[in-house]
Amino acid sequence: MGKSSRSIKRAVKYVISIFIYLMDSLAGIFSTAIGNRKRYPTTVFYYHDVHETECARFSHQLDIIKKFARPLSIQELNDCGKDVKPKVVVTFDDGFSCVKEIVLREMANRKIPFTVFIPTDYMGKTATWMNKEDASKGTPTVMGVADIMSLSRHDGVTIGSHCMSHVDLTGLDDNSAFREISMSKLILEKNIRKKIDYLSFPHGAYLQQHLDFAKEWGYKQVFGIFPAKAKSAEENFLCGRVRVDPTDYDFEFFLKINGSYRWLSKAIKIKRFLKSL
């Protein structure tokens, strides 16, 4: 997909999400007027890489979260309750070295908890799965075992599994997929000496049997990249997330905090249904 095409798609999503935000605001005003309390969303964000040239933008986004939302740990998804502002859980897929070099410092300074999902086969190695478009600023490296162990000891940091080889599980046979889901958990638990309760599917790809495998192996909750409203494990074992990047516009980021991109989940379902026809 060309750069201009991506820009057009982004602009369309942005405009529709502004409309959703305005409708939500009107609904909130009406709800308050009739004596009901406004309901605020809980959104799980996922980042990938934060390049050193994006540090200032990333830090600014964290300030936006602190100002307009209440940051939650991944464990608090099960007890998020009511609040007077939106709630945000921050996650990072892939466990790139930027987490130890940039992310940890900036998150700790603002007391924002976060979760990092690690592909165990790549610990200490470059992310060779990334295509040229993704790696336009250079191919990042996944943190090594020592860095992951050190990171896991920090308050507010949770380590999760991102399977082993960062492959699309839907392209594997059941035995291989089972191994990706189970062995990554065992490897991480052996290295950081903590229980691994959370799993993020590489590329957001999964089948029903992969959810069953994850339940069988004791994961409390698993995460995709479907931009749906976040739900607790009691409500939904598979939780949706919204992608964020340091390059997001400020108001675009604000809209994501407020759940205004949730319409994308329905749009994707409709698109998949039409393709199946």
C-alpha cells in the first residue's frame, strides 16, 4: 500500500472517529441531563517501536494519558469499575530494546504501569519478521534475557508472552501452534521466575483452538489487535486493543483514549463478511 493511500485511509478513520466522539459527547450530555452517570470507556493500547527520534512525541502522549485518562495495569482490567474519566491500559508488543532505553524511564516518571509481550525465540536478536516498510528506521532488536529479567523486577511492569517465533498461528498446524503458545510461557517463567498470565497473538491472528490452548495452559487473558472496547477476563477471555504510535496526531490520540475508534471493529467484521461472500 502506497504512502498516499495510507494517508487517505488514516484521514477517513480520523474524520469518522471525530463524528463518533461528537455523538458520544451529545449522548453523555443527555444522560447527565436525565440524571444518569456518564459511562467512560476502558481502552487497551498497543505500541510497537518507539524510535529515539520519537522520544519527545512519546513522552507527550504519556502526558496526554495522565491528563485525560486514568492509567490501569493489565491486572486492573478485571476490576476497572466506574470512573470520572476514560481508563487506559498500555501494552507493547515485541519487547524491542526501546522499552529498556526509552519506555521504562518515561513510564516510571509518570507512574504509568505497562505490559510487554515477548517473542521468546527472538530474545537478544533482531526482528527479522519486520518488512521494509515497518523497518524504515532500522530493524529493531528484541531485548535479551538479562534485560527482560531486570525489567520484570520494576514496579508496574508486567511481562507477557508473544508466542515464540512471531509467526501467524493460523498458518500452523495445531501441534506447532500449541507449542508456540505453551513453550513461550514456560521459557519466560523459567527466566524471570514469575508466572506469565497474559498472551498477545502475533499479527493479531488466531483461531478458536488457539484460544482453547491458551486457556488450557493457564493464561488469564489473551489479546488481539481488534480495535474493540476492552473487557475484563470475566466478560471476554479475548480482549481487543487499539494501535497507537508516537506519530499519532494529538487529537487522534485523544480520540483513541475516548474509545472513538471502536467503530473500526464493526467495520472490519462487515468487510470480512463481504469478502467471504
